[in-house]
Amino acid sequence: MGHVPLTDHQPRMPRRTSRARRAALVVVGSLLLTLVTACDRDEPTPTTSAYANQTPAGPEVPQPAPNASPTIAASPPTGEQTPTTMSGAITVKGRFSTVTGTVDKATLTAYAKMADTAVAEVSKRWKRTWPRKVTIIAPADATTFRDQVGRADDLSQVAAITDGPIGASGLATGDRVVLNPDAFAKLTPAGRQFVITHESTHVAVRSSLSGAAPLWLVEGFADHVGYAGSGRPRAELAAPLLAKVAERTGPTRLPTQGDFDPSQGEIGPTYLAAWLAVDLIARRHGEEALQRFYAASRDPNSPALADAAMDKAFVAVLGTTRAAFTKQWLAELSQLAAPK
């Protein structure tokens, strides 16, 4: 899971006091081979984002494995912790990336290329100043992955976790994206690129914008960047969510932190719901307004107050209200889910 936004009023994933912030990612769609979610630690609760297998990384558009789940999830950035040393690790440097791991050098090199691509994509879309560098940790086995992230809970749905210390300014100062080897291996190349781009978006935002925002906005924006340029129809990418809408079991409100909690059930559709909400803002108001809305929807001291900041931002930045926007968003979901 890359970084995954968390909300204020929902339960958090287990965390260690020494770990900085973490984020996780969820991937949904035909590019995904299995269900994988991710968890973040610094934001209120773990979330997932639909990314890995849905964004084509090249000419090949991989097909999902038979009977495989169509969704993968990730979670938000988390807290501070001193990373442990990986015995036998080697490091490969890309133009905008540093990848350290215990997998083979060819794999590390491939990840560095993906990270370089991700940094370039994020930099085109996130207009605030950030280091434009990404650090990736790629352990070869689940035991080392757990040791790196300091977690003992079920991470089978987590593709990657982003964590790092938060400085006195409130900005992340050393984020790293830790890949879950078991979950990451189940993704197609396009899915892996999506996850790394999603997580790199978290790195960019956390290093340039302090405070906490509602998790749906955090994860939805990371997916928005991850899906950019895919050239695939929204209805195709969001099929798992739209199936629920057609069955009248879809969302009735914007996602809350608890909706991103893998222990509560399937989170892939939640990531897609958040993405389509962010996508609607971008299409109706423009990318610049979306980023101003994101910045205005954060509270510097408490994630619990971010919802209040968001309500003000709906009015001040977008000229609407949360209720009116939610009505528009739900109407669009129904339209996308309607038989063609």
C-alpha cells in the first residue's frame, strides 16, 4: 500500500510509537491480479487506493488472472521509526530515486525506473515544491518487510507502505516507500507502476504540505495522479465500485476513515469512490482549484478537525457545499453505472 489517507474519527491501524508516518495503497481494476491493500501510519487510519494494475505502464496491458480479485488496496503514510538494517541489501540509484533491497539487482533497477517515471509524473501534477526524489525499500521476504514497517498484523492486502519522520515544520523529512514482496509480486507491471506513482504522490504531498486532510481526499488525489494518462474510461477503471452502485449497495456519502479499514471488509471500491470524487472536482473546477481545495481542507493540528476545514473549503474554494457536491457525485456514479 502506498500512503493511505486516514480520517479522524475512525479506528487506526496498530502502530509503533517509533514509526513516523505511513501510507498504503489499493489497486483496483483489470491491471490488478489479486486483492492487496496498504496501510498508512501517520494519518488517522489506513486507506486503500485503486492503483497498481489499472494504469498502463507500457504497450502491454496485462489481463487479470482467472478468478483473481479485481481490487488491491493501499494505506496512508504513518509515524516515525528508525529503519532497521537489511542484511545483504544492495542499492541502485536512478535519476530521481534510490532503491535498496534484498531482491536481485535487475529487479531493483526495474523499480528505480518505475520510481523515476513516477517522480516525473507527480512533478507534472503536484505544483508545490518538493525534493523530487523517492526512496524505495524492497525486501525479498515477508519477514523482512514486517521488520521494516514494524507491523505484526495481517498485511496480505497491502502492496506498499509509505512512512517517515515528520519535522518541526509539520512536513515529512525522509519518507520511504516499503514494498510488500508477496503482494507486490501479484501485480502486473502496470499495477506496480500505479502503486509506485500513487505512493510517490504521498511522498510529494507530505514533504510540501503540513497538516491532515480527510482520508478520501488524500487517497483519492494519489489515485488521481496514478491514473492520469492511462487513457482508460472511468467506467472501466471503476467497474468494481459501479457494480455495487448498480446493485444499490454503493456509497451514500463521501468515504470516511473507517471505510478504508481492510479489517472492516473490501476497501477497493472505497478507493475508487474517493478517486471519482477527486476526479469530479478536477473536471468541474480544474486542477489548480483541486490543489487549492486540498490545501484548504487540512488542519495543522488535528485530523479530527480536517472535516470542518473541508466544509469551509467547499464553500470558499469550490463555491458549493459538501452536501451539494455529494449529491452531484452520487448522481454521476449512478450515471456511470447505468446500463449502456
